[in-house]
Amino acid sequence: MDSRYIGRFAPTPSGLLHFGSLVAALASWLDARAVGGRWLLRMEDTDPPREMPGARDAILHTLECYGLEWDGEVVVQSERHAAYAAVVDKLFNLGLAYACTCSRKQLEGYNGVYPGFCRNAGHAREGAAIRLRVPELVYRFTDRVQGSFEQHLGREVGDFVIQRRDGLYAYQLAVVLDDAWQGVTEVVRGADLLDNTPRQLYLQELLGFSHPRYLHIPLIVQPDGHKLGKTYRSPALAADQATALLLRALRALGQATEPAMLHASPAEVLAIARQHWQAQAIPRQSTLAEADLH
């Protein structure tokens, strides 16, 4: 048992939880609970225009219906703006970040790698995005499921945004600051965020934070290859299907299920799954077809 383990689940309240969300939540919950660790809940609501009215409460209710109880108070990112602003100011004043006035049209054709147009332009901050300067270095880490991963920040990413032109704070900044503030030691999330990790490792290093361990689970995709998500109107999790969907999520994670679990309550399913959790059994691939899990 490891009481030092601190994990977290961080949904975005732009819609209701769907099956892909359940797989991510279940993986992080089981990984924490199997060793007696803590499991925190954080609402990543840094983009108010995308937030769906009532989604926050609906997410909490769904997690409770599925037996996924969390520790402590729910952290809400929109209440953490002062902390984000202080770090952006610090990085800007140290010359580690700068103002960028580039439009999306100007950046077309660069395959998502920022070409550095504003790096030495000395623009004023007002009405501009703030970008963090990245080193010409390779950042690498070993994921607990996906194995070794590396990325050259300069060539493959370029200077990245930490505060948007509209003043909203970027995911990369908020997630690093909140994980450090909450003492998160283990990050369990979808494989679509695997290539975000080197940026976060760099930010952690820059701010003097320790690195958590990472575990990226396969992404659940629809027949057309798109990930399950709010954008594609993936069906919301139904409370009366909790047991069946928990069992399907366990299969997605490569975990063994027992016939007796078919007629068990969600709490009973979780209790059995917790006893037999094997993170090493999670498929080492980036995607899984939802249709194959029925």
C-alpha cells in the first residue's frame, strides 16, 4: 500500500461524461485505489465559452452513480486564475515568455510547429497571446504503458502558448500548476495527451516542480476513427447501465472480469477490480475501437 500515491481525474465540463471518459476515470481510480492512494477530482474549466450549463453537476452525479468516489474538495480551475497569472507574469518578466500577435492564417502550413515569428519582436502584452520559449532539446520519459517516448521541443513543437489572446490560460500551464499544487504523483490519462507530456516536463523543470509518473491509456475511437467525445455527440453515461459499462471499460483496460460481476452492483464491481488491478495488462496501443468492446 502506498499512501503517498496521489492521482487525479480532470474532466472538462463542456459536455457530459461518455464511455471514453469512463475508461479514463476508471483507470486512474483503480490505479490509485489498488495501492491505497488518494484520488482527486479537478474541473478543467479554463475555457468558459465551451462550458455546457449544468455539465459540472452532471459529471459529479455520474461519477457517484458509478461508484467512483473522490477524496477532498473538487478543485475548479476557474478559481485558480490568480495563481496562473502570477506565473505568466514571472515567466514574461524573466524573458522566458513573450507576446505573440500571430494569427491562425499566418501559421497555416507549419504543421503545428510555431516558426518563431514573434520571438524577438518585443510586442506589448496587450491584446497578444503569451508564448513560452522552448529549448532546442529532446525531452524523453518512459510511460508506464506506452513505453519510451521522446520529442524535440524546438523542431516538433516550437514556442507554445501559455495564455491565449483572449486572456484565457492554456491547458499546458494550468495542468502543470494544478498537478504540482495538488501534489499529484501519478497522471493517468488518454493517449491523445502523450505528445503533450514533453511540454509539461519542460514547464515542470522550469518552475522547479518534480515530475509525476505518467500512464497513457488507449483512446476509445468510433468506427470513423474519431475519438469518443463531446464534439461528436458520443452518448452520455446512463446511471442504469453502470455495471455493464464498468465491465466494458475493464475489458478496454485489459482487466479480467468474472461472470458473477454481471449481476453485481457498481460498488461490488469496483471492489473486485481493485483487488485484481494490473496496470501492465493495459493494451500498449494508442487507440481501441469501441465496437470491439461490446
